[in-house]
Amino acid sequence: RLPRLCPRPSPSLRPCPNLRSCFLSCRADAVCPYGWLIATFFLFCSAVHAQQPLPDLTATELKLFEIGKAAFSHRFSIEEGLGPLFNERSCAGCHRSPEPGGDEGLCEHCLVTRATSLSGSTLHQRYSIGIERGDLTHCREELSQELATGERRTLRRPLSLSGVGLIEAIPDEAILTLAKHTGPTQGRANFVNEGGKQRIGRFGWKAQFATLESFTTDSLLEEHGITTPLIRADNLSGIKESVTECDQISDPEDRGEQLLALVNFQKFLKPSASAVKGQGLGLFIKIGCADCHTPLLRTGTDPIIPEALRDKEVPLFSDLLLHNIGSDGDRIPQGEAGPSEMRTAPLWNLSTRFPNGPENPGSLYHNRRYYPNLIAGILGH
């Protein structure tokens, strides 16, 4: 049974002229059924079993999914090229809630530090291989707590990967059509160059990656220190020489097998959201949330797209565009995305992040702010 979601409004509350002003006038400590209504819509109307393969996969695709699932939980060793700097041994070390391929849950050490300086943006890894073996103590590298001149830092949490294969299959043209909308919430597409071709970015906090291959290649390098045929050298700028000499494995450390397996797992991973409907959706649209969080997109029909991903509805609740959110931005430029620009976060996997209801703990990090639960996130937004 569902809990009583909408408390009876207090008779002292004055009528609101419209839904938008009523929602915006609510305080966290006030009786506000609208916040409950929207939160409940996402939590209970879209919840399904998470971290499963897409339906209608071929036998070959299902086998590739299972191989990739094992690779996702594989713990890299120093002998395989781990490091010299890294954040976790496996992808599932942070993308683990409720199962491998999800977000970080309440894992605070999975939050990563992204910094920018005059020399550009970079990830600050948490560990070095010097902590792994006693004979490699000279390979330690500590993240300085002092900000360098011109440097800014922000924390980012790992996002759920459920359904990202469907996001990859959305045509560039569909995203560009959304960018034509005018008004105060107008966004813009992030054009990225991948493999000599200009594509529309859609993955990452800044929509800085267009394909799962480029997204995963960057993650292998930045999170695990694993080089691939697409990026054959570790990112060791600014690291002391004794640490850079600790990685003795020839590049590329992964010849492409791990990369391909991880891409296949993500490509065929089912989203945790199903079709959406009900009063919450209507209110979501009326008060303007859907101006950026577009409820529904559709994948392309190109025959090159696997049939399980072709011409499918994608209820991701995002326009995948960059929006200038002013001082609420994370102040970190990446590629063509400026310091105050952020990609609209997809909302379709919130039901797995808050499995016990919208008022229960499940920390949201958004626009440099932490919200303890979904209700607080909605009201703060």
C-alpha cells in the first residue's frame, strides 16, 4: 500500500492565482501537496525492476550484455595497468546502487573532485597505487587541499547508466529541434568532435560526450588509469615524476576488449522507468518543469541501430541541452560548455535512487547544492 501522500492543506493557506506561483511559494516546512504530487509521480508511477537487459535482445546481444556485466564488476589490478592514479578498482565500485550500472547510492567516497585551472579542467583522483603495495610507497600522490592560483573545484556524483543505450540512439536532429525553442529556458546543443565527426554531446554533466565509446574511454582513463586504443597515454600532467614512473605497463593497457564489453553492457541496459502518466505529469508540465526536463523523446529508425533500441520511446525527462544557470553552475568549463552551463539532468531513474519514498534519505547533488531528499530537491529547484 502507498502511504498517504498528500496531507490535507491547512485552512489558513491563501488560494494561489495559479499552479506555478503556488508551487514556488511553498516552503520546505509548509504543507505542500504539489511537491509530494510530482515526487510521487516519479517514484511510484515509473518504478520498475532496475539493472536488467533490454527486452527483445537477440541471443548474441544478450550474451554480449552478460560479458559486459562481468567486465563492469571486474576489479583492475596494478598488473593490468591500474593507476598510477585512480578513483576505484571497478566501474561497479561507484555505479552500484541498486545494482551494477546504477548510481552511487549514499556512497560519499564515490563523489569525485573535478577542478579547473588556467591550464584547463581535470579530474582529481583519490588514490594512487602506492597505497596498494608496500614496495610502491614512492608512488603515493596526495590531492592538495590548497587551491592553486585560478583553480576552482566541485564535487560530482556518478550518475545512473540505466537506459543510456537508448539515449545514444536518439538522433542529433531531435536534440537540435529542442534547441530551437525560445524563451528564458532556452538551451543549446553541445557540439563535440569524435572520430573526426561533429556530433551532439549527450553524456556527462556538461554533455561533453556524444557516444558511449568516448564516454567509457574517458572513464577508464580518468577513474581507473586504464589506457585504450582511443587514448593511449595516461593523464599525468602536474603529477610528480616518481609517480609517473610507477606505471610500467605498456600502452594501451586495454587493447579494446574491456572497452567493448563495457560499452555493450551499457548499451543494452534497461532503464528503470516505464511509461509515465497521471496527475503528477500534468502538473509537472503546467508549472514549467518540462520546459527543460522534456518528458519523452524517441530513438532513431536507422537500420544500423540494433532492433531492441530502434524507434523506441525514451521517457528520460531531459532535453540533453546545455542551459546557462548562472551562479548555480559548477564553474567548471569542459570543452565548449562554459562554467555556468550544465546539461539538463535526466530524471527517469529517480525511482531507484529513492526506493523508500521521496522524504527518505537519498542525497541529490545539483547545481553545487546538496538536497537530503527528493522533496527538498524539488522545492529548492
